[in-house]
Amino acid sequence: MRRVPLWPAWLQNPPQAQPGRLLVVLTGAGISAESGLSTFRDSGGLWERYSIYEVAT
């Protein structure tokens, strides 16, 4: 697996903000675990603490 730097070079020295420009960040599975947030499926995750029938209906 290739390691990606936490802060890419373009983000360390960003160009000046331009009005009307947007930055969109899409993340995938596992980002919450890396940041210390609870996940859904890990042991102790949200699905162990809550009933799927209560939160998904």
C-alpha cells in the first residue's frame, strides 16, 4: 500500500484564495478511525452500542 502524506505540498503552501472557488474533500472508509472517532463496524463501534433497527428505520 502506498503511503500518502497527511498534508500534501500544495496544502502546506496553498495559493491565495480566490472568490468563488471551492475546495471539496472526499474521504473513504477508515478516516474516522484515524482521527479517533468511533466507527460503525469495529469492536466497540456504533453498531455494537445501538440497534440497527432503531437507527436505520
